[in-house]
Amino acid sequence: LGFVPFLAPILEPGHEPRATEGSDHVIRIKADSNGHYYIKGSADGVPLEFMIDTGASYITLTKEAAGRLSVGPLSFDLTTNTANGPIQNAQITIHQLTVGPYTASDIPAVVNGGNLDEPLLGMSWLRLFRSIEIQNGVMTLHY
């Protein structure tokens, strides 16, 4: 498989992702100076900025972000292993997750019971895409 270039914008960190005419449903995100990929979106209508984390199994929200969503009472009874050791998480469902032009419905997620700094888009979100490429500091998501 070779890399097929598309005429889609490369997004600087902090800018809204978008597909462009003729982009064949592509979102491109440029890495920040530390090599991380940040993208703005919304969960159930609440604006959030996510870090894309290929090492995370789930979409993971901070307690603060979850407090802004209407997720009801949280039960921190799901143990997950992280780089910082085991953490208790609460399982939730995000009814509508929008990132740029891409919207998915009824997505399982967790609320981190520890001191997570920012919401994460993990593999439960990334596997929704047809393909993901990272080349020269640009992540390209095809949907």
C-alpha cells in the first residue's frame, strides 16, 4: 500500500478539523511541537479538545469533562491498567461524538477516576476510521 496524497488541509494544533471538497472524507492533523495530536470536537454537544492516544483502549474523559455532560451518576468500578498503574474508571456512553465533519453515535467511553489532564481519543474511536496514516508529523484519518 502506498501513500496517496490528498488535497486536504494540514491542521495546526488548536484548529477545527474539516474535510474539504474532493478530500474523499479525510481529516489531517499536524502534530504539536511535542509530537502529540490534538483535535477539537464535542461529546453530546459539549465542546472538548482531545489528545489522540493510540495507546489508550477507550475514549477517556476527565472527571471535569464528564461533569459537563449529562452522564448521570458514575460508578468507578472498571479497572484499567495505565502507564501509571491501575486506575478505576466509570463506563459511559457518548450518544453523539463529533470531531470535525465526522460524527459517531452511541460510542462507549470511560471517565478516568485518576488525575487525567485531558480527554483522550483512544482506539475505540480510531478503529471507526477506514484507515489511519502518520507521515512527516501529520496524522491522516480516512472515513
